[in-house]
Amino acid sequence: MRADSDALIAELVDGLEPVKPLRFGEGVALALVAAAVTVVAVVAVYGLRAEWLAGHLDPMQLVSTGLFLGLALAATVTVVVMSRPQVGNDHGGWRWAAAMAGFLPLAGVIVALARGAETLSPEVMRHGAECLAGGSASSLLVFALLVLWLRRGAPTSPERAGLVTGIAAGAFGIFAASLHCADNDIVHIGLWHSAAVVAMGLVGRALVPRLIRW
């Protein structure tokens, strides 16, 4: 009986190879490198905001980009933690950053309602759509890297991991796009910049679970 058990165990482990453990610092560092590459690419192709080059800093723009960056970092940390399931891991920290960033679309909606029809002018809609598309496109590198990182791990909730992956990538993407966008209006930032994060979150929720399941 002992010989049969040893033979069975040997058969089960035959061909298995040790797997390199996922390191938290490595995952976060790779995401930051991808975000930095995106920022450099956006600035190189489209240029930095003219007002920044002139030495003028708008408070609304600084606050909004800071909130998106904070959300991107918090969500990225959560994704990296999700790839390494352990007892006691907390996956909810990104929600606080999301709640803070959520004041931007709320303020945008309130001001848009007060202004009325002017917020739906063709020029405003065109510019908004350009930022939505630019922010989403700028998120793709970080999105791809985080998906690959999750594939190396074992997230216990692929749907939630996909949602947070999209939010992290979208927030990094719109942060990069904001370095070029010259619009400091709360309606534009609150609605269109936030829309890029929401859109990528939905894409992540729908797409990522299919990509990380074996």
C-alpha cells in the first residue's frame, strides 16, 4: 500500500516545476513604469499644457489630476494584492480614493444642470469625446500589464479584479491625458475625464475575467 501511495504521489508531481512567487513591489513598480511610459508618450506626441509651460497652475486642474492619480495608485495596489490571495488581505482600500474622485462627476453634473443647454453644444461634446477617447487609449498599456500580472497570479474574484484593473488603467490614462488637455472647466473634467475611468472600469469588468481564467 505504501509503495502504491508513493507511486501515485510521484505520478502527480511528475513534471511540476517551481513557480516564481509574485512580489508586491515588483507588480506596483511595473505598473508605475507603464504609467510613466504613457505619460512620456502623451507629452512627446501632444505636448505639455501651455499654461504649465508658462508657469501658471490652475487649482481645479491640479486637484482633479491629483485625485485621478490617487485613484490610479490605490486601484493598482489593490490589483496587485488581488493577484496574491492571502487570508486577511483587504481589497477595499481603492474605494476611498474612488469616493474622493467621485466628487468630480457630482460637481460636474450640478454645474452642468445650472448652465443648461450650453453644456450640450457640438463643440463641447466634440472636445469631451476627444478627451474620453484619449484617456481611454492612454490607459491601454497599464491595462495590458495588469492583466498579464493577474494571469500570473490567482485572483479569487475575477470580476472584481477586472473592474479594479479597468479603473486603475483608466485613472492612469486620464491622468496622462490631463497633462495635455487645456480645459480646466469642472463640467468637462467631472463628466468627460471621469467617463474615461468609468468606461475602462466597465471594459475591465467585462473583459478581464475571460482573460485571466485558465
